[in-house]
Amino acid sequence: MNLDVILFGKRAVPIDNRARMAESRKKFDDRVREMADDLEFRRQWKKVSKIELWSSAAIFQFDDGSKWYLNIS
């Protein structure tokens, strides 16, 4: 496992980079910056407990066990 942490707002969330590629992390960081002004994303971000990062998608896992998929390609 390749664990990392993303800081966004006042929260730090662990990232499990399953793709094991630095390029997928860069794409994810760019996508999060694009969505920084999106109110719905910021509301969902407060509930995220873990992120799985694949080559073309990020899977946000929430405290209640549900998941949200974000296309990063």
C-alpha cells in the first residue's frame, strides 16, 4: 500500500494510491483544485474518511460506508 495524505480546507484525508503512479496523484490534485469553488464538493468533503486513487478515478469513502466516484482523467 502506498499511503499519502491530502490537505484541503481544514481537513487531512488519507489517500491510498492503488495506481502507484505519481501522474495519477498529480491529476487528482489538479482536479481537486478545479473543484475548490464547487459548493457540493465542499459539503461532501466534510464527510470523507478515505480516498482510493486509481489511474483514472478517485473513490471517496464516507464515514457511513458509502462511496463517491470522481473521474480524474
